Amino acid sequence: MTDHDYTSYELADARARLIRAVRVEPMVACLREALPALDRELAETVLARIPAFRASGNPDVLAQLGEHGPRHGREILRLLEGGAVAPFDFVHAHARLRAEQRFPLDAMLHAYRCGHRVTSRWLLSALQRTEPTASAEAGQALADFALAYTDAISTVASHAYAGRVRELTEAAVDRRTALMNLLLEGYDEADARLAGMLRAAGLHDDKLDYCVVAAVPVERAEMANPERARRLADALETLVSNDGIRALTDVRDDIVAAICFAPRRASGFSMPSPPLAPRLSRALAGAGPSVLIGIGDAVPASARIPGAYRQARIALELADVGRRVVAIADLPLPMLAVHLAGEPLRELLPAWSERLRAADTDAGGALSASLMAYAAADMNAMKAAARLAIHPNTLTARLARIRELTGMDPRRYQPLGEMLVAIQCWPAGIGYRAAARADA
């Protein structure tokens, strides 16, 4: 038996006990006479006790409340006259409408609780007028009937509201997925129908910049849990929205993808907005240590989003726990070249690369960090030593050790360039961490 079936049974049973305890016909006549007063008191009570109705900016809310409230008195009369305990279609329709308006469910149910007190007084007043000497049993039956009616309509309203919210959510997910497919897989801007869909979603505007974000948990297995993956997507939306950036998110290929967009300027007379990608980097730094994020370059047209998505995924592949948020624009070109070349390039590394890597591992990464810092300082040993917070003689000794291992002088431009490329090819991101230390 469902909750609705149970409350309907309870209401039918309470009505049967009330009909046995009182003379219903004269009471119904008295109730009908007092209907206008009931309608006024219901409206006044709800408006006075529930601020949500007064605070709503929807002009239809109060008008619909005025239509819905009087239905209850007439429904109670219909039940007392022997009508079937119906499924309360008018309550069902009203609750679905409130869900579509995003009106709070608790405020609607509070209105029914306030209405219960008003209708209870209306029923009790009619009983006292028609049966001044009514028994305590009659009064209890009347109270049980009023409570059973409120329980029944509250249950119907809750189920209808939740069902409509679920429908709207599923529809929104379907629309979001369709839009994400449209944008990430590419589309022709000349297609008027597709352009109309994007325009309706606020995504087709020549004044917008677009940027794509790709994110995963550090523990990739968490993406197998749809709820956790969706929470990550919602968290990204919240973080960027705090900076005035809108986002459309979805989960695809075990990655949370977010298309972020913002106006290039507030108006034609204002200064240009700050670049979108750096704004995203700062906003997403708050995602926490358990998330890896890649950010593509900003693009000026929605048709170029597929390329930005590829960039975001490349940046994500280069993110690790040492640098959780990686923007493609911040990555050195050699690092990108080596990453895209992949395994074929690693197989062609010279023999000295493995000797250097083994020694660097034994030294805790000091040799690769020294090479990166030396390059970042334009081959100025004093500046590189300061950057590494070591004595210049220590750096000189490291460079000499590198020359001994490789047979090449790292103080010369060409050998240094070859060593930097080799470092980027090392496994487990050793070269990337060295670059991060050199940039610090």
C-alpha cells in the first residue's frame, strides 16, 4: 500500500466515524453558508503566516493561491455529502505547478498546516451550531476527519511536487547532454536550428568567450559512481559562478567536462573583462587536493569549442598532485611537444638519458631541477643558484656531474636543449615536477 493509498484509507475511515457520530445534513448546510468567511480566513492566514507567498516575485503565485484555497472548503463538503475519496486532482495539479515555479515545497505544506487550523474551526463552529450538546466522541471524530484530510492533501502534494521536480531535472539533464554533445562534437554555425538551440541556452553570442575545463578525482575509480561524478560537476559550476562565469557541465568518457563562458566586456562602453582562462585557474584552485583539472585556451566562438576541449584534456593529462590545476597556456612548448610525441619519442632517447635519470633519481631530482633552473635563468649560474636557494659552487658541481654522465656540456645551448627534452620524456612526470620547481 502506497502512502497515498494509506492516507485515502485513513480519510475514508475518519469520514465514516464522523458520519456515525453527527447529523451530517444540517452540518453541511451550515458549513456551506459559512464558505465565504472560510475562503477569506484561509487567504488571510496563509499570507500573514507564510512570508514565501509575499516574497515571491512571480505575479501568478498569489493569483493561483486565491484560486486554490477555496477549492478545499468545497472538497470537504463533497466528501461529507458522500462523494468518493478522490485522488485530489486539483491538489496534484497545483503541486506540479508550484514545482515548475520553483516555489518552496515546505512553504506549500506549511500553507496546508495553517489551513488545517482554519478548517478545523470552521467544522467545529458548524457542529456547535447544529448540535450544541454534541458528545466528546463527535468532537474527536470531527478533529480526526480534519486531520486526515490535511494528511491526504499533503501526501498528494508532496508526491506530485517531487515527481514534477524529477521530470524537470531529467529534462534539464537531457537538454544539457544534447547541448554538450552539440558543442563538444562540433556543429555548423550556419545551421539555423542548432544556432537557435544555443541561443535559447545563452550559448550563441558573439560577445562571449568560451573555455573548456576537464576534471577528474585523483582517485579515478570515483568516476564510476554517478552521484560522486555529478557532485564534482556541481562543485565546479559553483566555483566558477562565484567569479561571474557561467558553466554547462556533463560527465563523459569518465571525465567531468565543463564549458565555461563569460562576456568579453560588461557593455560596449566598459573595459574588456580579464582573460577567461586565468580567471578559471584562480577560481578552480579552490577545488581541493583530491581533484585534477585541465583548462584549455579561451576561444571567441562556440564552433571552436571542440578544439578547446582537446586542449583541456591534454592539460588534464599533465596535471598531478604536485600541480592540480593546469592551464594549457601555462605549459612550456617542449613539454607539450614531448607529451604529444608520446612513447615513440621515449623509445628514441639516447643512452645518456637513462644514466642521467638514474643519477637524478638518486639525488632526489636535484640534477633535473638544476638544469631547468639554469635554462630558466638564461644560462646565468648565479641567478639559477639563487632560484634554487643553493651556493653557486653547488650548482657548478652539479653541472660538472651532468657533463660526466652525458658526455655533453650543459653550459652550452644545444646540449642543454637536448637534455631538457630528455627530462620531459622521463616517466612518472619527473621532468614536469622539475619544471614546476624551476618556475617557483
